Amino acid sequence: MATKQKTSTGIDRTRKGPAPAPAPAVELFGHVILVEGYAVPNFTGVHALVALRDTPGKTVAVLTTQQRLQTLLEAALTSANLIAFFGRLLVSPPTPRGGSWAVDVYGIDGVILYSAP
């Protein structure tokens, strides 16, 4: 049976069967290297690419519709300061401009911006 669900990112999707269990929440650290904002049908928010501190050479994407988190990500990009983010790895992340992701994508619900010493 197909059910229509509104995801935490604000995108409506039709799913067949029960929704998968959410991934456990994680905290990761890194530096924001890109922020891209969207205002397209069914999605208003940003994604940011984060170069992970504890896994050199690995970059992940974080996705949010929350303005306060967007502001912190933008500040981290301009300051080059370290961040921590809290979120869940998304099983089937939305792609606001279509295509597919080449990195792991996390839906986030928290960002900490650290000041440089």
C-alpha cells in the first residue's frame, strides 16, 4: 500500500510499505567547505558539504530547512571555524535539484560553531 508522507525536509513523497527505521543520531566534527541554498518547489533550505576532521579525506553533506542552522553553517564557511553537527544519516535523501548524491547525507537538527583560538 502506498502512503504519502511529508519528510523532515519538507518534501512530499509516496512510499510503498512502512517507512524504514531512522538511523541513530550521530555527532560529527569538521569544516564547512560549501553552502548551497534552495528555494525550489517543495523545498526551501540548504545543504552544506563538511570535510570531516576525524576521517581525513571524507566529505559528507548536511541538509536542513532550519534558518538558525543555515546561519551557523554560513558563519562556519566564512570563518573556517570547526563545527560539530548532530543528525541522522538519511537512507533516501532528497535531491532538491535532482540527480543523486556522491556523498553520505545527514538530516541535521543541531550545529555547534567553535571559535578559532
